[in-house]
Amino acid sequence: MTSPGGNDLVDWNLAVATAARVARPGPEVSRAEARAVVAELRRHAAASERHVRAFTGLDSGAGDTPVLVVDRPGWSRANVAGFRAVLAPLTDRMRERRASVPGGGALTAVGSKVTGVEVGMLLAFLSSRVLGQYETFAPPSPDLPAGDDAAGRPGRLLLVAPNIVQVERELDVSPHDFRLWVCLHEETHRTQFTAVPWLRDHLQAEIQSFVAEADMDPATLVERVRQAAQSLSGRPGDEEGNGIIDLVQSPRQREILDRVTAVMSLLEGHADFVMDGVGPDVVPSVGEIREKFTRRRRNGAGRLDRVLRRALGMDAKLRQYRDGERFVRTAVERTGMDGFNRVWTSPNTLPTSEEITHPERWVARMNPGDA
């Protein structure tokens, strides 16, 4: 078994250590306040499962996957496991090549340190912004007892308590309402993957195909990482530079990314649609929260934040929320919730990127007799 350190393409131990060292501290809360936040988030996660199931008509069985309330370093540690699983085919190939490249062992060792620091920096940045996440590609949790139904199953729901508290304070909204509103969004993601059994494997296959296309020698990979690091430097003139994902794309990767982006737009838009659809019945201040949160999501926090968001592709993610929510809303308006839920039938019923921006075309494809 490969060690989690420098023998990999990424020195994952260094990545976790870097993220913990660089991550900004969360908001100040007392020990009693922290316990109360964790307890309330767990209650909201349980309640959200019922609300989402009733609104969407999807039977999630989501109680079979764990809910973890974490801090910022905890979020980084949790995500490293998923990153390693997704990148495993690429790291295995790099190790095989190392023996045949003169000086390859030393180069890979140096490269793993470089990428370890860079991944750690990215994790630190993201760990202060992510409110919650359904960690789709997480390995089975070692923290669950062997007799637990979820012990051998992948996937888990993460709620980042300090970030939720920080944002609710910044927005000056009801903490109770905001925490439930966030849980509704993240619970929708958990429902998507637990109610649609083929979705995880489909998305994983697409991502692994994307990674497999990154057919480059270790020297080239290190150079690409260096370019990525420079794009995050915040230097004048870098604002319009390429994002990290653009640095590793072949034409074949772009085709795969186009399909993955459509799926992610669907998932993010569906979660936004559900959280706002359920909201009026269970979150009294949902209108105020949505208005303030959308303004914050759109504006960012300053020049460096804008540079980092662009480099990491987070601006594209904002478009995914907007375009995906419009797709779901239009499909539900035209066909009802049952008609929209046909999207979960198979990979062939997922919307294309063109259909995401023109939802009426997906509606027509699913209902050819009405055209």
C-alpha cells in the first residue's frame, strides 16, 4: 500500500499540515456555543432529510450515510481521502514511469512536495469558504463500527460549523434559519446520490476518464503545477490568467469536462431550487437569507479573493448555480416534479451542456410527443 506521504504524486501529509497551518481561524465562540452549534446542525440535517424527500419525491435512504460536523482542518483532512481516491489512477501511472525516467525518483519526490504545498494552500482557501459538502468519493468511514449499516458505504455529509457561523454573522440573519437553510442544500446533494444509485459511479467514471487523459511525464506535471501556483500569486496582470483546470486539459478532457459541468450544474441548481422551494414552509426568513447570500456569493470579498476564485474555477461554479437552477425551475414548471425526476433515470436522461442553458430542449427530448 502506498504511504500517504511523499511516495505519491502529492505529499498528502504535507498538504494536510499546510492546510492546517495556513487556514485562517474561525469566528470566536465559547465551548458551550460550539457544542450548541454542532447539536443544532445535526438536528437540522436529520430534519432536512424529511423535508427534501417530501418536496422532491426522491427516496434517499440517506440515514445510511454519516453526517460529520467539522472545523476547517477537519474539512481539509476529510477531502484529502476523496482526492487520493480520484487521483489514484494518475499517481499509479506516475510511479510506474518514475523507474524508467533518468532522475525520475528525485523529480517525483520534489514534485510531490511542491504539489503537497499547493494542494494544502488550496485546501486552506476552500476550507474557509465551504459551508457544507456531500463528499461523494469519500472511502467508507473508518470511524463507524463494523456492525453499522453505513460502515462499508462510501459518501458522507460534511457541515463546516465555523464557516456557517461566520457567514450567518456577516449576513446578520437568524442563525436558526440560516443553519437549516444550509442543511437543506447539502441534504439535497446527499439525496441525489443516495436516491440515484448509478449517479456516483457515472460521475466517478467521467472524472477518472478525465484524470486518465492527463498523460504527461513527471517533469511536465511539475511544470504545470508551477504554472498553477503562479496563477494564484495575485500578481498584477494575473486576473485574466487561466484557471487551474485549464492548465491540464487536452481536447478529449474538454469533452469530458463539458459533460461533467452539465451534471454539476444540474446538481447545484437542483439543490438551490429545493432549498428555496422548501424554505417558505420551514425557514421563515428564507427571502432575506437568499437575497443577502446571493449578493455575497456574487460580489466576493476583494481583489485577491477574485483572483483565487477565477483561478480555481469558482466563478464558473457560480454560473452552475444560476444556470442549473433555471434549468430545474423551467423543467418543473413544464413537466411537474415527476416529469423533472425523469432526469435521474439513466445517464442518457441527464441534460447536456446545451440543454442546461436551453432547458426547453431537454423537455422536448423527454417528451417528443408534445413537440
